[in-house]
Amino acid sequence: MKKILSIIVPCYNSEDYLEKCVNSLVAIQNDVEIILIDDGSKDKTPELIDQFAQKYPKQIIPIHQANAGHGGALNTGFSVASGEYIKVVDSDDWVDYGAYLEIVTFLKHLIQKKQSVDLLISNYVYDKVGAKHKKVVHFPHLPKNKFFGWDDVKLYLGQYLMMHSLIYRREVITKRAHLQLPTHVSYDDNIYVFEPLRHVRKMYYLDVDFYHYFIGREDQSVNENVMLKKIDQQLLINKRMIKFFAEHIDPNTSLGRYMKFYLERNSFF
């Protein structure tokens, strides 16, 4: 039976937090496949992935590969995924069960009615270490309870779309955008968000707090010290996005205005 949702989880030295991530994902089984990609880990991550695959053989697809970075792991996931839709979940993050159930139910309902969306948007939560109050990023200016296009998109400072908020239809990634992310480079999630937007026509917003974005580890790519060390990688990603925009996007369209907004908020130029 074809799965509704493929969840791709790039894993590199994730032994300390992978269990929490996977336990949140296997809470829904019949309609979801989980692709766990060991990206050349040097700790116990490979063994944990195999244990999860043995416990959930009908749901978890284990993959072991030489280290290719976050983007390289996602490229592998794109080639393996069979679900109608694709979600990326980093191995130190997790999802809320109630929102997860609502999202899968919604997508299943679409398929039953022979309908589809190119992009499903939901909320995400900043789970910052030590923070008593968790910041929720939601999109109050997006239409609710209906399909919409780029002419209806109104986003403001702090509300731009991130990987955590997106579920793409698989064919948008693999057949329309033919997306291949750079390997051995951090911040590739910006490319994952940015380039497929060109092929998105039909969207839907579910106002649910689905994705929990864990932030506060010293080795995270968004840690200030790490970002300074990886400034060359940030610039590489920015150059690719700017070049893509210049070659493919009309800045005078609704889509073009949003993508320019995204560039302005994420570019170091």
C-alpha cells in the first residue's frame, strides 16, 4: 500500500536524541514511511537505526551511506521516498502527535477525494534549551480552511517559511524541481525551501503546532560561533539562491515578491 507521507530524517552522530525524534514519528504507522539516513555517523547512530528498523519493519527504511552532509542525506531520501508527500525532520527535532494526526488525516482525505496540494504549511515551535516559554511561529495572515495561491500570501517579519513549516508534494521536489542539494555544505535547508517554490501553485495552511525545532546545542549550525566558522558555506548557499532567483523568477509577480522577501531575510549580501 502506497504511503501518504514520507518523512526523511538525516542522521549524523544522533545517538543522544534520535530516540525522541523517532518515537514521535512512529506514533502514526499505516500511512507514513520514515526514512532514517545514517550519514556516516561515528557514534551508535547506525546501530540505533537498525534497531528501530527491526522494531518497525513495515514503516522504517534504514539507509547507511558515506558522509555527504545534510543535503547529501536528503538527496538520498528524495530518491527513496514513495509517499505522495515529503516532510523533512532533523534528527534532534520531534513532532506533536495531535498536529501530526491532523496533518496525515487531512492529506489522506485529499487523496481519497482525488485532490492534492503542492505545499502544505503548518506552524513550528522553537524548543530552546532552558526557555520557559516556547515561541510558536504561525501564519495568521495566510488564508485558513481553503486552498490558495501566491496572490493570497501575506507574510511579515519573522513569518517567512522555513523547512520546519513545509510539507511538499513529492512530485514538486522530484519531478518538477528535480531538486539536488549541495553536499558537505550546511544551510542547504534554505535551498530546499527556496527552489521548489517556483513550482508551487496550490497551497493550504493548517494552523497546528506540528514541528518542534530543538535549538541550543553548542554544535548546531545556527549557533553563533558555528555560523561564524561556516560563513563561507552560508555565502555559497546565498549565491546559489540569488543566481536561481535572477535566472528563473519574475520579481514583479506575487511569487517573485515573496521569494525576494525570503532572500532579503536570509541573505548576507
